[in-house]
Amino acid sequence: MNIVLEQLAIAYGQATDNYAVDTMVSGVSQTETVSDITDPEAWLAAIYGAAYQISNTSNYLPTHYFVSPVTWAKLGMLTTTTGAPVFPFTGAPNLIGQNALGTSSASSWNGNPLGLVLVVDKNMAGGTTTGTISGVVGHAAGPAAGFEFYEQQKGAISIDVPSTLGRTIAFRGYAAAFMADATKFVKLVNA
């Protein structure tokens, strides 16, 4: 029975995560274009362009960068013209991260491209593409006050069903998402 309850809790968590991501993505109207997803300079220009838009419209600076796993992988694979990683894993031999634009690691979703906190979520819109990225490739977001998500997990509930000599079990909770200030968000899209 414990395995069933754990699986119900996981399904509930996935559903609320998807709801939060969909609400955030649908609330963003500002865009910035990444002209070439294989060019580090294009990423630099797009992220700073998004930061400019956020600052210009809300007087805040971005703090987070929300991406799909495929965008996370593309960022991690970016290299300079000499073959050095743009976002190296600091601490690795011969990669101490000097003059780096941030850090990343293939063993962790934690990173900080251009100083932004990296948030990787499979429910981001860019995760639905295959091959090269098309459409949305990420989001730069301002302070946490720009988007709010509330959740109260209520846990498992069961009801006896005497007519079938059974029991119905469910996992429940309450969730609400709110785009408080869409000017603090910018969609990064590719050309």
C-alpha cells in the first residue's frame, strides 16, 4: 500500500509542477531572440537583452533562468572558438573557471550562467522540441515576487466502497499560481 501512496504523491507533484510552469509561461509576453543557439555570443546578447527588457519595464534585474533539459544541455555544450566550455565546471582539473561566464555541471542542474540561478524543469515549453531547439529556449525572470505559487498538500484520502468490497485511495492538495508582474519575465526564443 505504501508504494501506491508514494506513486500517487509523485503524480500529484508532477501535475502541480506542470500547472505552475504552464501558468508562468502563458503569462509572459516579452521576448528576446537567440539568433544562433550554437553561438555563445548570441546567448550572451539574448540574456543581456532580456535583462535589459526586465530592467527597463520593471526596474528590477533578473535573478533566475528557467530552461528545459534540452536547453540546459545546449548551454552546457557551448564552447568558445578555442574549444573551452563557456560555462565550465569549476573545480575540475585545469578548468578553474577564470574568465568564465558562469558554471555548470553534467551531474547537476545547479549552475549560474551569467550569474543567474539556473532552474531546469522538464515541463518548460522548450522540452517539447526534438533535434535543434525551435520556439522557446528559456526564460529570464526577475525577483521571485514576479510570479507566485502556493500549495497545500493534504495527503492521502480513502473511501471504503462496500458494494465492491474495496477502497478508493487518492492524493490531494490545493495549488494556485499567479503571475504578479509579467514585466519581470522575458521569453528567449530562437530565430
